[in-house]
Amino acid sequence: MLTSRNISAAFIGVFVLSTAASAGFLRDGDVHPVTLVVPSSIAPSSNGQVQIQVSPVPAVDTTVYLSSSDSSQLTVPSYVVVPAYHNTATFNASATASASTSAYISAVVGASQVNSPSISL
């Protein structure tokens, strides 16, 4: 049975515009929470869907860089983009055929990093 668990962190906006406040753009110094929703387990040779949530909804594309704590057992894309005016992006995490451990996913936005709970493989 797959269940989801949430973990949150904050990141700093990196877009600076003179009209940023009125336009709703991320500004330097603004704090925006990031949440990773991950499955509790992924069977060997299978994929599990992971969702990234950003709040508030960004007015610009937001790149989230990803890595796996054990890339020989769990693979993830190097990054995903949360599109402007959306607050989520999804991607697949893939367990290898010989996976028999646990791993976590790290997400980095700007200078902040969040690690998911451990995923059983």
C-alpha cells in the first residue's frame, strides 16, 4: 500500500523586479514554503509519483533541483519546473531491479534544501 507523507521547507525568491510586489512575483528575501509528497515505498523495477508543492503560487517558472540519497537504488530527474501560476509539479522516482534498501529525495530551491522522509525500496 502506498501512502504519502509531507515534508516542508522554505526557499528564498530570486527574482527582483521594481514592480514585483504588485505583480505577485517572487522577490529577494520573500519566503515561500516547499513541500515534497512522496510514497512510503516503491517496489523494485517500479516508479512512484512524487509531487512538489510551492506556496504561494509563483508568477514565474520555479526550478527545483533534485537528487537521490542513493542514486544506484532510486533515480530521480535532475530538476523539475513548477510552471508560473501553478503551485505543483510531479515527477516519477524509479527503483532499480535490485532495490532492497531505503532512500530519500532532496529538493533544492535557491539556497534552501528539503529532504523527503525515507522511502522503502
